[in-house]
Amino acid sequence: MRFTLIVFAFLISTTIHAQTSKSLLIRVGKLYDSEKKAFIKDQQILITDGMIQEVGIKVKKPKGAKEVDLSSCTATPGLIDMHTHLLFNQKQTNTGFTEASKVPSEQRMAQGRKLAQSCIEAGITTSRDIGNSGQYLDIKLQKELANKKGSLSMFVSGPILSGPGGQFYKPASADSFLIDQEYSIIRNTQDAQKAVNEHARQGVNVIKVCAETDNGLLETELLGAIVEAAKTHKLPVTAHTNSDKAARNAVLAGVNGIEHGYTLSDSTIQLMAERKVYLVPTDVSWEQGKLLVAGIGKKGKEADDYLESALQAMHDRLKRAVDHGVTIVFGSDYYNDIEGLDRGRSSVNVLVAYHEAGIPVTEVMQYATVNAAKALQEENRIGAIRKGMRADLVFFEGDLEQDFAAALSQVKMVVKDGMQVK
């Protein structure tokens, strides 16, 4: 009798599943194959139960499947932004950092939900949020979004590990709470071990450390202690750096990634390539750079000269890193609260900056897909369009290969976990 009931229950379960299982067949004009670094014409993508079932020129349509014709669009894997700050929205003022940090937690959470939705609508389906999120508000937002189908997937770092004084400046004693709220302060190896252990206990996915701050470089001994502590929890470490010295120290300490790396010598770049340390260039395009420069009060020729000099330096170090074989990973670092600029679209615009540096579209798109997925150790789930992968996809109106900047800003549809969310 018990066996009969079990079989009966199984049959009912499978019947219900078959009846509720939904398939989506999408036709596209072009598809970006991130693993082959190529655009393929006239493809069809079959999605069932949130997974990609088949990809090809002619895919058999299952009975009852919904069909969507996006033959005017280019399909890519959902974009992966490896440097976000969804719990932080800073105005371009001298007190912007303080004001953004003083926003109450619940307000920051509401802001985070809104910014996460903005990212999804711009084609970013996965983000790695690395700091400036109070004390583990990023983990709270991560869990909340994970329970809501079709929402942005988040990987998080918790508070940034930093030397005394925090990252940007040494505030007055009355504002010392900002340091305690936004950072985990590392003064010695014991602090390093304690901070990493607590981050691991809270459930972070990565450790972020400031290898340098406005107050100087973090000691190499402390960088090494952080990396060794992270290894015991099987957590990767990525390092904020501006100068070549800080980046080199971090690479020698054993970090997995370098954030920004605005100034990198050829010898440091070569060391990164040899040690397989990826670079997250948080660059800006000419168009967006003009808006940011105007926000700090520069105008006319002064603004253009300032921006051109900065962009030339960014382009140079990116091309040298590419030439040396360093893995490049897309990261926006967009945290600005500027009227008229959308968080998601502004973040995606960083890909235009890479293209303006002379990097081919086929390579730029790898930075935001398969390269980022590998850095997250998620390459078997996201970052590519093929059978067995999670159905995180974005469809850009137009030919992304031939008209990159224009098409990138025209998102026609986004699919997250197999669900149409835009």
C-alpha cells in the first residue's frame, strides 16, 4: 500500500510539473558567443524552467511554448558588473560621502532595491557589490533579492578592510562613526584574522581590501595576513589600488584581483599576468566623463583637457594590460547621484569606455560575461549562452557588433532566471 501511494504521488507530481513547465523560444538577428568571442547570425534560443535548453539556427518549438521574435536584436549573456555600490548614492559635493553614509539603513535598503532594478533594466543580471554598504547591508539586500524571482543576483564583500582612518580621508572625531560604519579597520595581523573571520561568518562571497588610502599604503604584512586568512575560508580577495606600488604589493601578497589600477607599470602588469590576477578597470567614456567633470566645476577647454589627459592614461594602461595577457573584468564603480543619469545605464556605459580605448567589441563583451563569470567561479552557470546555462540574457535593439554604443543603450528585453523582467 505504501509503495502504491509513493508511485501515485510521483505520477501526480510529474504530471503537474509537465502542465506548469513553461518554455520560451526566442529568435534573434545576432547572438554573442562569449566563449568563442564571436557574433553569430540568425539564432534561436529555447528556455525551459529558467534554463537554456537549446541554441541553434533552427530549434524545434515545444508544444505550448511562447515564441518571441527579436530578429532585430542582438542577444548576449546577462551582463556581470564586478564593482558595484548599490547601498551608496553620493552627490558630487565636498560632503557627499558623509551625507550618503548618514542615510538611515532602511532608506539605504530602499535605495538599493531601486538601484538593483535599474541595473536589471539596463542588462546587468549579476553584480558584485564591494563595500560602502554599512555593516553588512549588502548581505541583507542579497538575501532579499535572492528570494524574489527575476531580481538581480548579488555577490557581496561586506565592509571594506582598510587601514586606520578609512579609505578617503581622516574625518573629525565627531564623524568617526563613518569609519566604524563603512569599514573594518586593520591595524595588525590579529585585526586581519578577526575581520576576515567575521566576514566569513556573516556569509560574504569576497574580501575587499584597500591596499592604499588617502593616508598611505597598507603594510604588505597586513595584506598577506588578509589573503592567508581568506584562504582558510576559501574566499577570494580583491584590492582597491590607485598607484603602481599599491598594486604590486597586493599582487605579491596573493590577491585575486586589482580594482581600478589607474597607474600600473609594465613590470606590475607582467606580474599580474604571470600570477593570473585579473584587472577591473573602472573607466569612463568620453560622453559620461564630460558630465562627471562638469559636476566638479570644470568647464570649457579646461574640462576637455583634464578629461582627455585622464582618459589617455586609462586607455594606455588598459591596452598594455591586454597586450600582456592580463584578464580584464568589467566593473563600473558607479556610485554618483547625478540628476538625469540612471544607475544601470551609467554602469553599462563603462563598456563604451573600453571600446573607446581601441578594444574590439568581441573582446569588450567578454569582460562583462565569461571573464566576469570565471572571476566569480560561476562559469558553469552564467556568462555564456549555451545548453545547461542559467537563462540570464539581455537583448539589445540593433546590431551590437557594428553599432556598439547606440545598441548598448537600447535594451529591448531582459530575461532573468528564464523570466522576462523587461
